[in-house]
Amino acid sequence: MALDAARRSSIYQKLVPVLGEQDANALMTEFPSVEADELVTKQFLRAELATLETRLTLRMGAMFMASTSLLALIRFFS
């Protein structure tokens, strides 16, 4: 969930005396400021990569089969 500017500022102001400016800034960068910055879980990323890997493997297999068939036709007609 993204934090609005007022809430981010309030949290930051409370963190600075406790952590110092650098650490407060470092901690605030871990919280998204807009919905587009939502954090991605490792599980979601692994699932997406597995899906992409499967799609790529299928496409490469289809391309291999097509090229093999084309070579067979070339040899047959030559």
C-alpha cells in the first residue's frame, strides 16, 4: 500500500530523531510512494519467470521444428 505525501512526511519526521537522516531516508525508500512502486514478492517473480521460461521453450521448440521441416523439404526437392 502506498503512503501519501503527508503520511510519509509525518513518519519521516518521527524517524529522524531516532535513526538520523541517512537511516531514516534509507528506511523510507523501502516503502512505495505511489501504487506503481508496489513491492514484488519473490514468489510472484519466480512464477512470472517460470511462465516466461515455458513460453520461450515452446517457441524455441516450434522454431526448431519449423527449421528442421524446411531443411527436410529443401533436401527432398534438391
